[in-house]
Amino acid sequence: MRVYPYGTYDNVLTWRCLRDLEKLYRNLWSTETLKWLKEEASGLFHAICTHCIKEYQGKRIFVWSVDEKGNWDVYDEPPGSLELLPFLGFCTREDPIWQNTVEILRSPDYAYSFAGKPFSDIGCPHAPHPWILSVSNGLISGRKEASLDFLRRVSMDNGIACESVDEMTGECTTGAAFATCAGFLAYCLMEGLSEGGVEHDSI
């Protein structure tokens, strides 16, 4: 889901893959290849910082997609969210640009934030309701307590992870028995609950 051809999240994911390949094959591939991987990752990092950060409402943010003519958009997708940039190691949670980005995306002004609703999280045009994948993202992106509160109250698909839920009732609206979402949610619960000393039986 993009408007312009260069997606910020996709490029960050590519940057992370290049870095991981360089580390994974450090003792197996040639010095020349490893050097190329390192240079490609570095170049991509600087390109993202140059082209995918814009000023919006007086604040610098990571935008969703850009083109070569200077066009860009403010948007997010629960599967592949800008909220995951610190988790991927691209920036820290203390990075003001990333914090501005999350603040904009979760503000009442953003069409798919559902801010202020009983079940408040990010959605998208494909399923314009709070997504469980977005709740999962929050578990590993500094919104652990809010995400856990959401999960304690939500019914989803009779307790099974689904694509999205009604923002007023918490009941399944799309994607019943969403297996890959359930797997990612389980992973994020393990990661999130092991961070900061929250007991696993607290949910």
C-alpha cells in the first residue's frame, strides 16, 4: 500500500537485511563482498535520512513514501509500520523524529488512529478499524502497557487473533482466525513481556 514508489519502511527493512547479511556471512564471504554490503547499507541509511524525513505540521517526521519529484505522504500500515523502526535498529525510541511520527499517526487528526475510542489503535483503508498487528507493534515499540490493556479487554474472534476489531466493542470485524497475526502477536508478547520485568501471567 503506497502512493509514491519509494516506501520508507521497505527501505529500512532492506537496510536491516543488508546489515544482517554482512554480519551473518562475515567469516564466509570475501572481504570485497562484505565491504560492498557495508557500503550499500550505509548509503541506504543516508538516503532514507535525506529523502524520507520531511517537515509536517511544524515537526520533522518519517513519511510513508516519496518520489523523485519531492512528493510524499503521511500514512502507516499495521503490517510493516513506521512504529517498528526502533525495533529494526534504524533509530532509538528517544529519536525525536520517530516520536513525532508516532504522535502524528496516533493523533485524532489521523484518519486511521481511532484515538479516543474504547479500542484505540491504528488501522488502514483495507480494514478501517484497529488492527491487532498494530497492537502487537506497540508491544515492542514502547507502548507495552497500552497494548496489554487493549488485549486484556478485547474479545477479537472469540479470543483468537483476527485482523481488525470494532473500535467500540472490540469484536472481530475482519480477518477471523488470522494465523500469521496470531504468531506475530505471540512473538511480540514474549518480546514485550520480557522487557522491563512484566510477569508473563499478568495478562
